[in-house]
Amino acid sequence: QDFTGWRLLAEDGTEIGNVTGLEDIPGNPCLEVETAEGAVLVPLHEDLVVNVDEQGRALVMRIPDGLLQC
């Protein structure tokens, strides 16, 4: 599924940013996400996906500690 244009939310409901694309790294696809602090890559792994809200175009994920820190 293409999540480009969707909002990425943390498990607690905090908005992380907007998905701008997919970096198709073999064995480790990552979402390209534009945050307030800049662009980050977030692994798109089924174990991290908490909820997919197709109507609201929002993806809720369990974000690993330290992933969003520069």
C-alpha cells in the first residue's frame, strides 16, 4: 500500500509527520517522513504497525526509542 500523503502517528497519538515517500531498501522498506525537525526514515515493518486508518489517511506505528532523535 502507498502511504504517501498520509499522517504518521505514534502509538500514543502524537503526530510524527507526513509520509512523503517510500525508500525501498531490500529487506527493510522505510517510510520517508517529513517531521518538524526534518526528514527521517522509519522502518515499515508489520510488527511496528499498530493501526491503519484508511478513512483518516493515518498510520499509527510503534516508533522504536531513539529513531526520531538526530
